[in-house]
Amino acid sequence: MKRIYLSPPHLDGRERELLIRALESNWITTLGPEVEGFEEDIAKKIGIKGAVALASGTAGLHLALYMLKVGSGDEVLCSDLTFAASANAIIYCGANPVFIDSDRETWNISPELLEEELKYCAKNGKLPKAIVVVDLYGQCADYDRIIGVCSQYEVPIVEDAAEALGSTYKGKFAGTFGEIGIFSFNGNKIITTSGGGMLVSDNENYINRARFLSQQARDPAPHYEHSQIGFNYRLSNLLAAVGRAQLERLEEKVTKRREINLFYRRALADLPGIEFMPEATYGKSNCWLTVILISPEKFGSDRETVRLALEAENIEARPVWKPMHMQPVFKKFRIRGGEVSEDLFSRGLCLPSGTQMIGEDLVRITGVIKKCYKLNKK
Ligand SMILES: Cc1ncc(COP(=O)(O)O)c(C=O)c1O
């Protein structure tokens, strides 16, 4: 039986054509017309002033915090329920993350807990240097409320929209809500360049500085002159060509992921003990991954039993991100709340959501889940 992966790359457009064009142009380096074109395409698509193509989303997070002058001993608030890259970038800067639990309604950072934490920080006379807000599984966080509290305390937002390209919040695209936003084009994302990322901002100073820092901070001179430390974080021109072809089909990919999500919702609607990640009414998620919660007392089996039953049928499913405060490497850092993300981790399962799946694949996947329920009811 063919393996169904969680979210594999899907090259269904002009990738080959644009890649060959890039090869033939001989711009086989980290600059060139495809890099510039990809940056313009992304900025235009999401309605932002500037974009800088990078080797990864993680590089984008690192540069964003670095440009916000996050340094040794600073604190940076961070969504607790996320992939480790969001928090790793804080550590690269020598700072300490403070994790904030999720809101049950959106699974994103809780605006109430965020406000509590900022009040606490202000009372202690040490405000965080920045906050990393994650748009989880493609759903935007509640930006009106988050921006409201953060601007009151003048804490800049870095939007980790790694998973959320094409999603919207009140009609505005993900990635545009912070001082700086980032996307990932890692192999499992809604569009991919195999590995890659983008830093975006409406502030041209950040765009110019990110471009400068990501190219080893070369000062303008005919020889190699450096007055600052830089990074080698640029995206290859060949990969940018792949990204441009992928981006041309973003709308179709969002539509397909939303259809997959709807199929699962309908197919599993009658099963007791299954809930879906709620979609907030304030926006439209790209449904990067469809995620369910399994309550063992009602469903009869737990998340892990269902995951293993899928695996036995050659279907890849993954537990929800393990919260940062539960990770051995981040245990010593502060957490505000934590019960919601722990619960989502213990019951949450990400289902295959790749855009090349066909109806048969979805029937196969939902069939296994239904069988897990029936077996327990015998
Ligand atoms: C929420 C989140 N942040 C950051 C990243 C890091 O992106 P990259 O793998 O491109 O470095 C990812 C995905 O990989 C992610 O899911």
C-alpha cells in the first residue's frame, strides 16, 4: 500500500521550467533575478513593503530578533505551543524565552495570559525585549488583542507565520502583523523550496538591514570590508525559482487544504470523542495541517493508539507539537499557564494534509480512524 505522508512537497506548476531557466541563466549563487523576483512576488501577494529571501524560516527569526537588538540576559515572550525553531532563535541571541500558553478557542497564544505576563513584567521593572507570536497550523493569532496589549507596553512583535502563508486575519494576510514577519518554505510547508524562508516587513530599514546582515554584512567597497558581524543566510537563486513556481499556485493549494479539512470534518463528524482544531471567525486559515483532538473516554482509544493504527496502514500522522515548557532543553524557563497546551499535546493528532491526496487516500485515512472507534465498541 502506498505511503501517505503528513505534508509532502507538491510540485504541480512551472517548477521545472523556472528551475531550468535559472540554471541556464548561470546565476548559481545566493543572488540573482529569481531571488529578487521571489521577494517581489511574496511582497505583492501579501501586501507588504519588502521581503528578503533566506535559507530558512529559522534564519528569519534569528535575524528578526537580532535586528530588534535582543541580546544576552533579555527576556522574549514566545508561544508555548509551537515548533522548537520559534524558541531556538531566542536562545541564539543569548536571551531567555518566557512561554505563554494557548487560548482554547484558537490554540494560539492567549491574549489574557499575555496581558497578565506583561503586567507582571512591568511591575518587576523588566519588560521583555520582544515577543514571538506563532500562527499555529496556519491559523492567525488574535492580532487586534495582541497588538493592543503589546503596543501599550511597547513590546515589538515578531510574527512567526512559518506555517501560515496565504492565511488571513480580518482580511489581511498572515505575516503582516508584527514589526517583522517570517515564513518557512521547508519541505512540509504549503509551498516549498526544499529549504528556505522569507523575512517581511513594512519598515524598509529592517528590510535593508536584513539583506545586509544575511550577506555577511559586507560594507560597500571594492574589497571585502566588514565593520559588523554578518551571517550567511541568503536563499539560492535556484531554490528561489522553485519558490516562484510554487507561489503561483498558492490559492489552489489553500483551497485544496481547506477542502481536505472539510472532508475530514464531514467524515468524522459522527464519531464521539473527536473534535477539530477550531477555526476562529476572525480569519481564514490556510489549513496547513488538519488537527483533531481525541478524548479516549468517549472515543474508546487514545491519540497514540490511533496514530499507531494509521502507521500500521502506512499512513503518517503526528502528535501535536510538544509544548516548549515540556521540552527538556527549555525546562528551566518561565511558563505562564501551560494546562491548555499540555492537554492539546496529549490528545492532538495531525492528519495527512498534503495537496496531492485524492479522495481514495482520504477515505483510507478516515476508514482507519472509524475502525479504531468500532473496534472499541464491540
Ligand atoms: C512555527 C514554525 N516556526 C519556525 C519554523 C522554522 O522554519 P524552517 O524549517 O524553514 O527553519 C517552522 C517550520 O519548520 C515552524 O513550523
